[in-house]
Amino acid sequence: MPLLLALETSTTVCSIALYKDQQLLGASELQIEKSHSSHITVMVAQLVENCGYTLQDLSAVAVSGGPGSYTGLRIGTSTAKGLCYSLNIPLLEVSTLYGLAAQVISMTPNPERYLFCPMLDARRMEVYTCLLTHELQEVEPIAPVVLDEQTFKATLEKQPIIFFGSGAAKYKSIVNTEANALFIEGVLPNAKTIGALALPKYKQQAFEDVAYYEPFYLKDVYITSPGKGAK
């Protein structure tokens, strides 16, 4: 039975989880700003030890692959790839938005009645989002979207949509009178869902190339040049 470590660092949440086949053995989470780089390796070592294993017992590492914070994704990816390289084990990737959606789907009665729209906050009125069925099939692909009154309007006229995630409040302020737009607050990315979604991928051997894997940033990263006086 595989021992799977899952990492979620795509937002301000730093979360890890450990699975033995389908059983969740333990999880650890911090919601402290900029805590990822200084805490994640300690969290991993402590969780694995507390569950009665060593790092050498790991069968694979799953990482939340984005979209999300550039820095957060880089830290999670670097940690996952470092473990995979040193332990010679495979790397698995799960979409951050799929992980959010899976949380809400699992607690929604009759989920087939709805579409699910995870939203991660970007700049101004922009979000990273997609539209999914209860089976995590894409109705609208993952994309950066600038929200306005027309966003998802045609779909909302036909079917109720559940919105959630850090960017959902922006959309709620626009469509708060739309009966088919339903909102859930407090849904944050977590490694438990990443691990659960990664387990079928492990069994299918849907592994990433550890050497060349990069997270799904969705948008190019812009780095400002130093001022003229800088050396």
C-alpha cells in the first residue's frame, strides 16, 4: 500500500497530509503569512515521524500545482522535487482549483444538481477560476478572469452554480441578487484533498517528470528591473 505525502502551498495556507493507501494518517496546517519556506520541511519531518514512519518509507509526493501564489507554488514544488530526487520516488500533481472544488462537492447534497466554481483571488477584479461538474469535468477551463456582470451569466440562467474560494467575495458583490448564484465562505486549499485526488493518479502511474515539472502559474511572472542607480 502506498504511503503518499501531499503538499499544499499555493496560497497563504501551508498544509501537508499523509495517506496510507486510502486512509488519512495525519495532517498539519499553518495559516500564517509567509510561513511556507521556514516551516514546511519541519512540518513534513514531524508529521511523518508522528505517524510512525520515516521519509524513506514514502512511496510518492503529491503537490498542489496551481494556479496560485508564485512564491508559494515555487516553495511547494521545490520541496516536493527535492524529496522525490533524494528518495527516488515519483511526483504527482493536482490542480489547486480541483482540490478546492473536491472539498465543496464532498459536502454538497445531490451535487449533480450544481456546477462548481472555485475562485482564487488575483489582482483587482481578477480571479483564477474554472467551472466544473460534480465529477470534476471542466465546463469552463482554468483561466484568469476579470469579473463583471456578464461573467457566467448565460450559465446561471440555466443551472445553479456554487462559488467559493478567496476570490468568490468579489463576484458576490456583483451578482448578489442572482438566485442561481450560491456562495460558500471559508473554503481554503488543503493538502488532505490534494492527497485524496492524487491517490488514483498514483495507481494509474500518472507521474510528473521530476526534472522538468513546473507548477501551473497561469500567468507570466513579471520581475521589475532595478532602478538606474542600482548596481
